[in-house]
Amino acid sequence: MIAGMYEQDFMAYMLFGLILNFTFSILFGIYLSKNIGIQEMIESKGSKQQSLFVTLSLFIPYAKMLITLYRVTVLQMFFLNKGYSHKEFWIYITNEKKENS
């Protein structure tokens, strides 16, 4: 037993979580590309690496999907509601923070 359920059930939850993750991620990517433009996204993409937590969350059922939904919430509440554009959000999540010294 894993986490109080049989291995088959746990794997089914994990597989369903991965399917939901990819569905949400693809839909969010399509949404951003419609609002920004694919060429614009390619040109403005930075080289920011994902954190280790985001990479490891792929193995925890539904965790990656929740991270994607968190990013959608950040986009809506902290960017669009304050008058920023989708492109500014894209730059925020793909570029390293620049420190002013």
C-alpha cells in the first residue's frame, strides 16, 4: 500500500494527474500564445531554469497541475488585474530577476 491505497489505485491517480497536468499546461500555453503570439514568445523567452520543486512535482499526483493553476492565478490577479499585459507575465516567468547594485 502506498499512502493508504493499493498500488494500482495510486498509479491510476498519478496517471490521471499527469493527464490533467498536460491538459492544463497545453491549454495555458495555447492561451498565452493566442494573446502574445508565438514569434513574440520565442523572441522574449529568457533562460530561467525551473526550480527543483517544479521538476520533482511531476512525480506527485496533481502537484504539477496545481502549479499550473497557480501560474494562471498569478497571471490574472497580479498582472491582468493591475493593467499589465500577457507579454509582461511571460517575461516574468521566463527571465531571471536582475539585481540592481
